[in-house]
Amino acid sequence: MVKRIVVDPVTRIEGHLRIEAEITDGKISDAWSSGTMVRGLEIILKGRDPRDAWALVGRVCGVCTSMHSLTSVRAVENALGIDIPPNAELIRNLMFAAIYMQDHVVHFYHLHALDWVDVVSALSADPKETSEIQKKISNWPKSSPRYFADVQNRVKKFVQSGQLGVFANGYWGHKAYKLPPAVNLLAVAHYLEALEWQKEVVKIQAIFGGKHPHPNYVVGGMPCAINLDEVNAINMERLNHVHSLLKDAKVFIDQVYIPDLLAVAPYYTDWAAIGGGLTNYMAYGDQPTGSYNDASGLRLPRGVILNRDLSQVHPVDPTNPQEITEEIAHSWYSYQGGDDKALHPYDGETEFNYTGPQPPYENLNVEGKYSWVKTPRWKGHAVEVGPLSRMLVGYASGSHDIKEVVGMALGKLGVGPEALFSTLGRTAARGLESVLIAQWALDDYAKLIGNLKSGDDRVHNSAKFKPETWASEAKGFGLSEAPRGALAHWVRIKDHKIENYQLVVPTTWNASPRDAKDQRSAFEASLIGTPVANADQPLEIIRTIHSFDPCLACAVHLYDEKGEHKHQLNTF
Amino acid sequence: MGIGNILLADEGIGPKAVELLEAKGWGAKVDLLDGGTGGFHLLGDLQDYRHLVLIDATLDQNPPGFVRVIRPKFAQDYPPSLSAHDIGLKDLMDTAELMGYKPDTHLVVMSVELVQPVGMIFSPPVQAAMPQLLIEVEKILAKLLAPATVE
């Protein structure tokens, strides 16, 4: 029997995503992902000063705001041939690390954990048992039975108040929840601790970026004055604050996040064989140890893996018109040269063309256009981006750090590398790279202090800041690894103004509709074969989609006061 | 704290109001924050203050430019936000509630229209209502700063 189900909206993600799936005999046989993005951003940027682009793109959403700003300054620096001082590279790395650690921890505990952790079950746990588990898995000091009893009471009170709030959208009691009550309580306690912790670590962005929650960047380096002894600059006192936040972050990741991940995973090993989907993985790479322009020095390496063949890493050239392209065969856009064309982002077009049904509607017409997300391809291949891709590309590239941490996790869970190609693998990869980033941040901090103490306090290269020094026409690209995956901006500059600006964001790679050859993208592919025990509570779909950490910022769907689906905007 | 997305026309009234308050010198008396699309990043700010004046656009049944002051107790008292961010203001308020952060909150909202182009220019009714929005906010700030109301 074939049954069509719709999950709309997928909750606990950024933005609005709709999944339609066909279930045959309890398993998903086909799936369609439909999303909405503020592609109009590209229209706002046209005609503006390229040095201002970072400030505008940073506003696109509130989750990884600074990643867009970072990518934008990289694109403009690439176009204008600007090299930035080593300290600026280090500070950008530290801000990158802060957003990553915050974002991954928030994803694990606050957006994804409730797919695996039954909050209601935690209320019936024995706090003594939770305490014993905690002491067994790590040295984290908050481990007494009293502490867990207090947490339990606090959550009980919260639930009894009727203000379910953050816990309102769970499928509590669903039989796919497998954790014993004591482990559920452990996770709930850390849900609360992670909230406390995450608001501290983001302060690093405000210290260096001067402003919060949308920090400042500048083309040519960083806009912060650093002087160890100066009261009004970023001085030793403030740097010590950064250092202590970085040390705390490493402790939290090593003693809470990773032990929890490894404690929960054994209950869900079946998910190491579900949700794999695509067999191609791409990473642009990031975390430069020298200049960002030197791809060989990236700690998170750049490349593509095809057919899960870890013996070969294919190089990526973001300027080659035959490599990265965007298609719109199933997206609500039109191209001047025809909707069957695949355009490189330098020549990208953003012309809306909504042909979907008028709301309210039952189902989308998936034979035609069915999403606001364009469909990007690398040399015609559908590829997955995100933490799993980064770890796989790094593993295959022979990165010592990445091989070590991946090997540690596989060993502890007693599974082979094939387990990585799954929903569980994706969730694990996010934790593992957090371990690495926490350490790299401490390394970069030490390097920055070393530079400053040796008298190098340069953070900005102003040589080509003035438009008079620019060529009349220039084009450039900026690549980065946002927490959710490969992010790129392409900019064309003409007569000192932005002539064209295109963003290809991670969730576009993963959430896009089929391409002209009917190849599925990552979300759609990953759902095939997923069991769905209860079509009215499609927890399994949510698990796999959440494992990608989707971010469809600035969606155009709106809700009425009761939070029900109300209206869909057809135009921006 | 003004929140909203400045790239989505009328949704940007919160950050704009903060900019105008800054220009009028309020920054010397109160902490002003352009919360943008900050989401979870703003949790610390809710913990740090006893009083919070929040400025946001709302999509309710009122005509565009309609300004009102709400005294929300729970997350569900917040009117529908224009941004459909799932990890948005309501989620933030839900979380603050869970954490026991309870700044005494005045929410000043302006109603905006459903269909808006992407862009950074306000629609005429919203532009016209900005002075009134500021008056409401300034009235609240003045009251909060008056010695009699300081606890």
C-alpha cells in the first residue's frame, strides 16, 4: 500500500521546510523536499558598494550570521586581490570556532536531541541511576544524585505549569524512543546546561566583532584594534576572557557533548544503517593555518568524494564554469536562456517564477516546479555537504587530526567506517569536528598571542581599500565551511559597484529538489528506505532531516496566532 | 532591543527604532541593542536585565502602522512575528522561560502587511507610524527611569 504523507513545517529548524514522502509497506519509497529561501538577497546587493556586502548578508538569518559575513569579505578580497595579515586570519578562525561550537552544541541538545530523547520519560528516572551513568562516562563535576533530582523537579514544574514551550512539539511516548529514563534525564540536564554555556561562548564574537549578535567584519582584515596594554583596544584582559571561554568550550565538548553522544549512540545503532542517501560528499574546506588562499594549509580540507570511494579526493575549482552550477528545472525561477540551463554562479540569475498551487493545497505538483530552493550540482553530480562531508573529505585526504578523532569514535562504538554513511554518522561527525575545532581554537589563540607579544599587531591591510585602486571590472569567490556545510559567494564588481552577487548556501545543496536529470539531492535521497512506524507521527523523517541541521532562513510561509499553517506567499 | 530582519522591508522596524533611539541620545541612559535576527544568541541579554523593552513587527489583524504595547507573561502571549524563523523570538522566549529568566517586559509592536517585497525601504503606512512607535517606547523608558518606579 502506498501512502503519501506531508510534514509541513518541519519543526526545530531555521526557516521553513516541507517534506512530502510516499510510504510503501512501512518504509519511505520516495520523497520530495520543498523549501523557501530569501534568494531576493541577491537583488538587494546589486549596485551596492562591495565593501558593504558583509553587513547585509550577515542579516540573512540569526543562526550563522557571521559565516555569511566572513564568506562575503573573502569573496571581495579575492576579487580585488587583497591579502590579509596573519592576525586577521587567526581572529577570523577564532570567531569561526566560536560560532561552530555554539551552533553544533545548540543543534545537538536543542534542535536534534528531542528526536532521540524522551523528555517525559526523564521525569520518571531515578536520579541516582543518572548520577552513576554520568560518573562512568566523564569527569564532569555536575554529577550528584541531588543535582539530577533538582533538574528533574525543575522540568516537572515546568511541564506541570502547562507552558510546555520548547517541549511542545515532541512525539513523546513514540516507540522509536529507545533510551532508558536515566539516560533521558542525563540528556535533559545537559539540555539546560548547554543553554547556559552557549550564551557565554558566543561572547568571543562580540569581543572581536565589536557587536552582537551581528558582529563586524571588514574587507582587508578585521575591524578591531588590538593592543595588549591599551585600555580602549582589545587588550590582555579581554584576550584572557577569550582564552577562558575557549578553555571552557573545550571542557564542555570533551566532558559533556562527546560522552553524551557516545552514551546515546549505542541505543540507536540501527540508525547507522539508515539515512545514508547520496554517495557523493563535498567540502570547500576552512580553518586556514596560514593564508586562506593556500588551500593546502586548510585544517578542514577541500575536495569531493564520489561513490563513497575514500581512496580518492577530487579537487574543486570554484571558478570553472563546468563545475559548480545551479539548475532550476524543479524550482520556482526562470532563466533567460531557458529553464533547462545550468548556470555557474558568476552568471547566476534570480528571477522568480511561482507556478505552484494556490494555497491551501494538499500536495505539490512534484512533476513540475515544487521548491524555492535551486538545485546546485558539482560536475553534474548531486553531493551532500556538512559535517559528515568535512570529516570524510578530511579522512580521505589523510588529515592526522581527523583520522584520529574519527577512529576514536568508531572504535568506541565498535563499528566500521561504513557506519558513517548514515543519519547517525552525520550526527556523530558534527560532534567529532567540534572536538577538533575546540583544540584548533586554542592553538590559534596561542599563535595570536605569540604574534602580539613579538610586536605584530596588524589586523588590517588597507592598501586596496579605496575604490580608486580597483580595476574597473573584477570578479571573485569566497568559500567557507558554515556549520551546515559548504558555503560560497560569488561577486562581480563593475565600476566600484556590485554587478552580480550569488550565494550558494549549504542547505541549497542538501534540501534542493531534483535536477533536470531527475537526480535527487541529499534530503530526498536520504529518506528512501527509512522506516516509518506511525505515519501520523513521522519521527523517523524528522530524525534524518534534522541530522543535516537544515537552515532555510527567512522563509516566506506565515502562521496564524495558533501557529497553524496559514498562508504561503507567492512573491517576495 | 529591536529585533527583525532589515532586509525584509517592514520587518526591520525593530533595528531601525534602535538606530533612531541611539541618534536621540538614549544610549547614554539605557543599553540599546539591535537584536537583528539574533535568535538564540540573545538569550544572555534576557538574563542580564530586570527590564526589557522589546520592539518588533507583527503580523496580526490590525492595519499596517498600528502600534500597541503588550505586557507578555508567557511566550504564547507574543503576537505572530513576521519572520517565520522557527528558532526565532517565541523559541527564545520559551527558552528564557525554561531557564527562569524573567525580565519585566514591555513589547512594543507595529502591525505590518502580509505581502512585502525584499528590500530596505519601509512601506508608507509603516514609515508614517515610526514617530508614534518611538513616542510609545520613549514613554516606557521615561517611566522606567523615573526614580519612583525603580525598585
